[in-house]
Amino acid sequence: MTLSSSPTRPVGLLLLAVAVMAVFALCADAYRFRDDESSELSHLLMKLRRDQHRKHCWKYSLDGLTESQLTKCARRFIHFANQQLRKRKHRSSLASFHYNVNINKRNKELLTRVDTKYRRFSSKLTLFALKFKGKRMSGLSASDARMLRDLQWNMVFGRRKDSSRMSNLDSQMSQSYDTAVGCYAPGKCLDSGEDNVKNFFRTKNDYDQLRYLWKSWRNATGAKFRNAFVERAQLLNESVYAFFEYFTDFEDPKFPETVVSLYNQFKPLYEQLHAYLRHRLHQKYPGKFAANGLLPGHLGDDPWGSQYTKWHNEFVPFPAAESIDFDGILKDRERRGLLTVPQLPHVADEFYRSLGLPKMTETFWRKSVFLKPKDHKMNCHGTAFDMHSASRDDFRIKMCTRMDMSSFSTVHHEMGHIMYFMLYSHQPVLFQGSANSGFHEAIGDTITLSVKTAEHFQAIKFAKHLNDTHESQVNTQLTQALENVMFLPFAMTVDLWKWRYISGKVPKEQLNQDWWRLRGLYAGVGPSVSRSEADTDALSKYHAAKNIGYVRYFISFLLKFQFYKAMCEEAGHKGPLSTCDFYKSTAAGDKLRRMLQLGRSKPWPDALQQLTGRRDISADALMEYFQPLHNWLKDYNAKNGVPVGWTVPANPMQSASN
């Protein structure tokens, strides 16, 4: 019977109107994904409201569901997300591993295809998760609520054209950055790529050539990225989720202020180290810059002035003191047939087992790659992989191991990632991750602090007696400080600068001025040549241009000393903190295990408390670790009349170099 001949025509029309309104509401929903079933949405909506047990309830409008129905739907969605993410992470990890150990066109194409599918699926999950935002679901467990929130925190865009434009901007900047060329003199240029520029800075000391390259690299990168960065920031502000809501795995609404507070804790050490470095560089390059001013930005290990380890040998506090030759010890054992390169990963495994932690799996030993292949290209940078296998036993490392201290440290570091993977593998996939983005790197670095000591080499019988004097310890600490302490202000400034602009605190007309104001304020570093707003020098760093979080490195550098001190105390260490080796301390290992097995299942302060007994990140342990060097720096600077501190000029973009 048709509507026109029905005696209940008003009711029929009313139902039709309701259905039409529902369809329009669905089309207007910014979070809607249009799939093959879009023509049946109205029908499915009505069916969903009658059937709270529908398998994929989250795909449709949640309006009209009771609180009980919403809670059940959310639980099913979280279960679905965990189940599907494991499968997709497994595929993505496989593709990434095989590309990195065998670099060829076919593997690259496969990796690109798999990663694209993973990103699309991840974005779809986030859009579904956002449907539950603001809904009352008191019956949802704390764990489920946390997983749902993590899904909602992903960066997403309400309009497909925005997402597509963002991808295009990223692709353009990546391609331009990867092919950028730096020149160290007119007509004298390096091969394309950041690595060649970094290598020149690390190995060359010609003041004018470094300054020329410093400017050239910025002309090839930051100056070209300004418009794309500004457009990208606008897209972020128009996205479905506000910037500060999704970029906050530190769970601290005042995190920028927290970062500055942490800086003030280690500032006394940084100021003394900066003064000594500036003093020695001024002696090397007399008249090139002010003895009490900002350091020109081109005198470090890289084009950003983030680390200064290349000056260690020249500026060592005690030149006559004998330093421990770890490389020599390792090579001597190799020469005598007592140690081979393939055995180094087993040495690292034994260290973790000595702490009472689980041994590496059979799959790990069978599928990891530790030697550079002779018949194909491989990415030699040490990397740990969680393959997300259903059997929870597939974890791998790829690196090109050599018989030196760098490889010895790297294999211990990467195995720290593996240990984290193993210990949280029992968690749901959404909880299989770092408590916050600083934890993962800090774990391996903590272990490295322990194994790079004279005490450890004696404990594992690689050396009978090493004369580690106070002078040699201070010498070693200077190297560590030029790497770690000098890096901290740069690591915090990259994201502070981005936060200030994207949150509207700084207009786009003052982007470069604000960058150099922050660099001067926190690092005492200025531009090597005068700059303008068109330069946008922060974007000469890949992470800044691509909006990749960098503050994680700031946090991890502080956490590693905090973790290290806690484990040393648990091991009963006596003496200077920098001489601690917690090898064979099952008590320290047990504390570490309790933190690692939580993964992301608890707020990071809960995880931190498991190991350190406190819930806040602090620079106290870093200050204690470097106390011998700090004392020496204060004494040297005072005795030699070295000016300490600096003043940021009214125009922070003016050259710090004469």
C-alpha cells in the first residue's frame, strides 16, 4: 500500500520527515566517515537505536543512546581498536624493518603503502573516538576511559581537504629539506642532505667557512618553509581537536611553564659551562665575538649550536690526566681472541639478566641484524623494533656493530627499548608504549650511564684495574656536559617557539624575532649573521619544520639521570654518583621492571614513582651527577675572571659575530 492511499498518511509523513532530518544531521556531522554504506545511514541509525548490541555501533550517530548503551558501545570500540591496531602495527613494523635492513625500491614502495593505510586507519579510529567526547559513561572503567582518551588525542582534521593539504605540505617540506644543499664558500658546496652539513660542522673549525655554511643552510631550508609553516599552523588551529588538547602526552595543562621551571633548576650549571666554553672559544677566535656576549650559533657540532663535543680534546680541564681508553680495551680483547663483534649483543643481554630481567627471546636472536651486509644497502643507525606479534616474542634490533665503545653503548641502549617492549607486551595495544614520550629514550640512556664507567669494565672483567682519578673524571664529565647540558636549552626552545606561535602568543610577523629571543634568553646563543623575519631560522631544523615534537628529548635527558640515581641508590652505591655501576643489582632491576611493565596504562607520574619514589621530573639528579665538573667550572671561572651570564640585545636578530 502506498502512502498516498494510506489512512495513516500523517503518521507516515512524520516518519519520513524524521528519517530525512536524521540523514541531514548525519551529513552535517564533522566526525562522520562516509563509507560504502552511506546510502543506508538513515536505516542503520534507526536500527542502532533499537539494537544496542550492534557490532560496529561507533560508526553511526550516538545521539539517542542511553548511558548504558553508550558504555557498551565504547567498550566494544576499544576492544576493536586494540585488536585491529595490533594487526596493523605488526604489518607496519614488518615493512619498516625489512626496508631498513634492505633498502631498495620495492621495500620502500611497500613501506609507503603500509604506512599510508595505517595512518588512514588511525585517523578513522580517532574520528570514531571523538564521537564519545563529552558523553556521560560512568560505567566505563578507568583503563577504558584512558584508552579512549588516548585515541581522542591523535591529531585529526575535520575536513578531508585539510588532511590532504597537510600531507602535501609535509611532503613538500620533507622533499625540500632532504635535497637542500649547504655551501661553505662561494661556489663550494656539499652534497645534498642534513648529514653532510652536520659532518662538516663536527669535523671543521674554520670560523668563516662555518659561518658561511650556517647562513647557506638556512637560506636552503628555513627561509623557504615560512609560508608552508604558517599555513600548517592555521590548519592545526582549524582542526577537529585543539592543538593543546592533542599535543599533551605529558598530561600537564601548564607544561610550557613546567619546562621553564626545569630549566631554572640546572641553569647554574649551564651558565658556568657556557661561560667556560665561550671563554675558550674567544681565546681560539680572538676578536670574532664579544667575550661577555652571546655565543655565535655556528661554533657547535651542528648548524643549530645544540651540542659542542668537538671541543672536548682542545678544552679539556686536565690535559695531563690519563683518560680511560674504552675503545682500546675493547679492541685489545678482540685482538687477543677474547671478544668478537657478534658477541657484543650477548654482553648487553647478560647485563640485563644480571638485574633479574628477562633474557632476549629466541626470535630476537634469530631475526635481529647486527652486522652490515655486503651485498645490499642497510640503514646502520641503531634501532629497536616491536613487531607486535600475536605470540609477543618478536622484538628486533638492527645496527651495524663495530668493536668500539660507540657500538658497545648503542647495543645496551637499544636493548633498553627491547626490554620496555617485552615488559609491557601483556598490556592492551593502546597501553603498549612509553609512559610519556621521554621515557623510552631515557631507559637505554640510563643503562648506558652505568656501562660507560671504569667500575663496570672492571666488574665484567674487561679490565683489571683502571686508574680513574678525579682529574680524569672531570675530563670525562666535560665531554658529557658538552653533549647533554649544552643540548637542553635547544631541546626545550624548539617546542616552546612552536607553542607560542600556534597558541597565538606571538604574531607571524615576529616569528624569527621570537626564535632568537628564546635562543638568547635560555641558551646564550645568537645568530652568526644578522637576520630578518623572512629567514625563519627555527625551520632549519627538520623537527621544527615538520611539527615533530622535540621537547621529548629535553625530558628524556633529565629523566635518564633521575632513573640512574634511583637505581644506584637501590643498588647501595657509595661515592660520587657518576662512578655508579648497578650491574648485578636485582633490587635495582626489580624497581625498573615495576615501572616498565606499566607501559602507558597509568599516568606517567605513577610510573615515575615506581622507580624513583617521586612524581615529578627534576634536574636534581643531573646536578648531582655533574657536581665535580660544576665545582671545577666555578673555581676556574672565578680564578680567571671569566664573565658568567649574558644579555639578550633589544634586537635579538642582530649578529652575535663581529
